[in-house]
Amino acid sequence: MAWIVLVVAGLCEMMGVYMISKYNEVKSMKNLALLIFVFTLSFAGLAYAMKTLPMGTAYAIWTGIGAAGGALLGMLLFNESKDWRRVVCIVLVLGAAIFLKILS
């Protein structure tokens, strides 16, 4: 269960980064509320997962999902560079998270 919560928390982290961008585009109470909501879910999920999982592993996976997801969202939604080297780096981050899970 902790692994599922950790992955969902990482996805919420990714959505939080997306909401920061949306809030910077349109400063509305709705965007601010969504930003706070998804980051709250993200931190709560991380805290829950860390009750069972090693802190270093949980944090690395949570951060990796958020960082890789944020980079992918930037490429897909915000016209950021889709250079193959960026894609390779994202794959390396996700691969490291997967191997941390395997080793745990």
C-alpha cells in the first residue's frame, strides 16, 4: 500500500508543478486552491509512505516522479525542447526510481 500511495504522491507533486505554472498564467483563487490541494496531498502521501519505506528511497522516488513528470508536462503542454538528450535524462531518472524500488 505504501508504494501505491508514494506513486500517487509523486503524481500529485507533478500536478503541483503544473499548477504553479497555471497559477503564474492566471492568478485566480481556483488555481491557488488547486495548487495548495495537490501539494498537500503530495506531502501527506509522502509522509504516509515514509512510515513504512526507507526515507531515502521514498524521497528519491517521490522527487523523481515529480521531476520527470514536470519535465514531460513541460514538453507536452508548454512547448519545451523535446531534444533526445532530455528524453534520455528523464528515462534515467525514472529508471533510477524503478531500480530503487527493486532494491528495497
